Amino acid sequence: MSAPGNDASVPGAAAPTPGDVTRAQPWVLAATIVASSMVFIDGSVVNVALPSIQANLDAPVSQAQWIVNAYVLTLGALILVGGAAGDRFGHRRVCIAGLLLFTAASVWCGLALSSSMLVVARAAQGIGGALLVPSSLAIISASFPGQQRGRAIGTWAGASALTTALGPIAGGWLVDTLSWRAIFFINVPLALVALLLAVRWVPESRNQSASGVDWTGGALAIIGFGLLAYGVTAASSAGWSQLPVLGCLAGSGVSLFMLIWWERRAPAPMLPLTLFRSPTFSGANVITLLLYFALSGEMFFLPFDLIDIRGYSATAAGAAFLPLTLIMGGLSRWSGGLNERYGSRALLVVGSVVVAAGLALFAAPARGGSYWSTVFPAMVVWGFGMTLIVAPLTTTVMRAAGDSNAGAASGINNATARIAGMLAVALLGAIAVGVFRTALDARLQALHAPVSVRQALQPEVQKLAEAQLPPQIEGASRQALRHALDESFVYSFRVVTLIAAAAALLSALCAWLAIERVRPS
């Protein structure tokens, strides 16, 4: 699911060329929609396939976390750099380069023989996406003048939202019918269509005033946030006091400090730090951090609960998210009207509280009910809360930054949302493993499980819901131990879900304190 602002991080595109531009416009729009949709789909569809990937590659939860985080890390840290590269070297050229890299990385993902190989390939996918998405928007800006531009961007955003909504369902069906590898190979025909359209119809454009690309800032962001995520993830197995964990966290702090130092002095900074002088802009990004921490954390763990505990197929698990995306898409115009009537601050407060309530419903103790009595109500409340939030949050960010900084502000807000998702998966994953281990130990003690069984289950703790029993255990003992594993995961799932709900409540408090009161028109 894309962040507020829909990745609109590239301002100042060149004026459209004369001649056949009008005839080419539908094909230009089609090329950008197909190209960028692959990036949005791969941001959501992998969550549904994770249980199958984890089981097939025999991966611990730390590797499953990195299958998600490697993609989010490079995409979030480099999306502003990708926008600047398009301005400097040409949007069409950078878009095609991103398309080729993303496609090659997708094939690499599909052929991965280990979870480590898949993590590296996902990181390469993220780099391709960081080049592809901002260049797609800049191409639209260059090809559609005046009022046509707004309608074209709206069509692009709507199509992106639709593909994002349908992605988990299609991905779940591919996992059930073929293999988890198919969710990556499906990018190849889509990329060929986008590439043919781009080569034939998309004109080249660039920002003539672009001064350079902040490669140093992008590298420092990847190192800083990457070390932070790695340290937090490693802590779930090694412990927080171990030297490698402390070293990663310390290195992250140094790298992020260097990032801030560099951005204050860089000739063409990817992060204009002057924007953060506005309390409203800073507050809006803190709200984004908290909300998308909650959103991404729940979207990572919920498929495991649906598939491994409730017995859903991958297709059904993907379809379970459909109410969330349909409500957000169908009520977006209504939410914009509420924003004009009541102002952003009130909607951000109320929407965050509603999101917290929706997430809390996932932690309800009932496990045996139908989808309509358990998962569906939580999805509806969650979707309604997010609908109240997205438009006001985008409006607040843009208003605080001003028209001259709209592109940079939207890019920063989008990167914040993606980094929040990465931190959620890393931190909540570490918490889930710790809670799961403690809960399982208590249940094994209550069952008077032999020491040999406890020792055999210790390596399985890192797999959470995919933990397996030793094959030699049979009969009633096996059933009791299976129940202990499942209940331990359910308990850890409830804990991380309530933490996500608490993050949403904190975003409501932040909105109340930091967002200025603007009289509605």
C-alpha cells in the first residue's frame, strides 16, 4: 500500500514536446501505470506469500523479515535520489533503467534457492523501484499540460490503488495454484509491455534546473537504516546486549548523524532539512511514522495468523484484505470533502483512534468464528480509519511545505512511511519472537514436556507460526504440542497487534498536539 502523496516526489518536469504528444498521451499513461503498478504490487503481495516462502526455504522469521525489509529499505531510502536522477539524466531514460533492473531482480527472486539469495534480489528490486516510480510521475507531468495533468495523475493513482488492492488476491491465487515463485515471474510480461510502450511512445524529458544527484545522502540513508533494522532483527535471537547487536545500533546512530550533517551541507540535498522547521510538517511526518508502523506491522503478521492458525488458503488470505483497500479507494472523495469541512487536525485525531480500534479487534480472543464475524469487522473499522487519515495527512504535508517544496515534501513523507514499515517489521518481529519463546516455555512446562522435546523445539522458535514438531513425536503428545505452538503464536500475535494499536493512538495524540488548527473553508 502506497504512502500518502502517492510517491509524487518529482517536481519541475520539462514542458511537453509538440507534435504527436496528444496522440501519444494514452500510451504514455498506460506505460507509467503498468511500470509503477509492479512496484506497488510487489510491496503488498509478498506478505501473502511469506508463509509459503518461509516453509519452502526453511527460513527463520528473521529471514522472512528481511525478505520484506530489503525491498522497503532500498525503495524508501533511494526514492528521492531516484527522482533527482530522473531530473538530471532524463525521466524516460531513468524509468527504463529502473524497469530493466526491477525485471531482472524479479527473475532473480523467482529463481532464488535460499532465503539469503532472495533477500539480496529483493534489495535490487527496491533500487529498481526507486528509479521507476518517481520517473513515472515526472513523465506524466511532462506529457500532460494544465488540467490534463491533474486528471492523468488521478487516473495513475486510481489504477495504482486498484492493482495494489487486487495484488494480494492474485498473488495468493498464484501461490495456491503454482508456486510462490510465480508472484515474481509474473512481472516479466508486465515489464515487457511497459518497456515496449516506453520505447515507442514516451518522450524524453528532464528538469533543466536540476543541479545534481545526492548519491552520498542515499548511501548514508541505506547504511543507517539498514544497520538499525539488522541490529533490531538480530536482537531477537542473539539478545540486545550482544556485541554485534550493539555494534549495529551504534553504527546506525553514527550513519544517521552523518546523514543529517551531510544534508545540511550538500549542494543538492535529497532531504531539505529546512522543511522540518515547520512544527506542522514535522508533526505530520511523525504521524506518518506511527501510523505506517502500525499498518505495516499488522500487514506483516496477519497473513501468518490467517494461513497458519485459521487455516486460510493464500488466496483467501489475500482476499481478506480487500475490504480495507476497497473502503479506502471508494470513500477517498468523501474523505476529501470532510477535510474541507472539518479541517485536517480533527480528522487525523479521529481517524487514528478508529485505526487503533480496528487493530485492537484483531487481538480479540475469538479464533473459531467465520471470516465475517472475526476478520471482516476489524478490516472495515481499520479501512474506515485509514480513509479518514490519508487525505488530511497529504493535505497537511503539502500545506506546511508550500507549493515550491511540494515535490520534496511528498517524497519525504513517502520515504517516512516506507522506513516506518521497515522498522515495524524489524522491531515487532523481535518482540514477537521473544514473546513466543516465553509463552512456549510456559506451555511446555505445564505439559511436563521432556527436556529432549524442549531442546528440539528451541531452533523452531525463530520460525514463529511455521515452527515444526520433531517427526518422532506422535499421537496425543503431538496434538498437545501442536496446540501449544499455535497458542504461543496467537499470544505473540496479539501482543504485537496491541503494540500497533498503541502506535496508532500515539499518532492521534501527536495530531492533537502538533497539527495547527486551520479554519475550514
